[in-house]
Amino acid sequence: MIPIKFGIIDEFDMKKQYITYEPQKYNCITIDDNLYIEDWWSELTKMKTYFSSLNKPNVALSRAGITLIPPESLPLFESIVSNDNRINMDDNLKKLLKSIRKAKLENKYMIHFGF
């Protein structure tokens, strides 16, 4: 298992560089990169993201770094996760979906910590 973590940034600082590994600060949910990210990759490459700061626009996830997922990308991310057939077999995947929906509802950024 290669654990990766996703959380919600409650107070997003547009000028900050998110370079510190702080999954506990964002109440992150852990999923297995090996099980999911490869399967999702083609869809994730359509998702606008930022690598560590808003000065580094990109797409998909920084597999070994920190990714910021803006509110406008959450509908696509939600679709990717909810359409995975394994959603009913993995409690952490269910928790991730719930977290994405909460961030989407509250118009907040999410953060991803790679391996």
C-alpha cells in the first residue's frame, strides 16, 4: 500500500506555499495510491490543480508532492470517485467522497499529500 491523503483547507491562503506535510491539520483521509490513482489517471489529467501554490498551475495530482484542488475542480473529482465500482467496498473511499462533497458545498479547496 502506498498511502496518500486528502483533506479540506478550511481557510485557504492564496499567497501561501503549501509545502509542509501536515495531514493532521486538514483531517485527511488516507487511500491507497496503488489501488486507485492509476485507474483514475486519465480522468484526473482533466482536473485543474496547483502543485503547492497558486503560482504552479497544473493538472491531476503531484504523486510525490502536495496538490491543491480548487473548488471548480471538485465536481470532476467527485465524479471520478463516485463512479469507482469499489466505492461500496472501501470505507476510506466513502469518506473521501463525503469530504469532496463537503468541500464542494462549502466552496473550499482540498489538499492532497502524495507519497
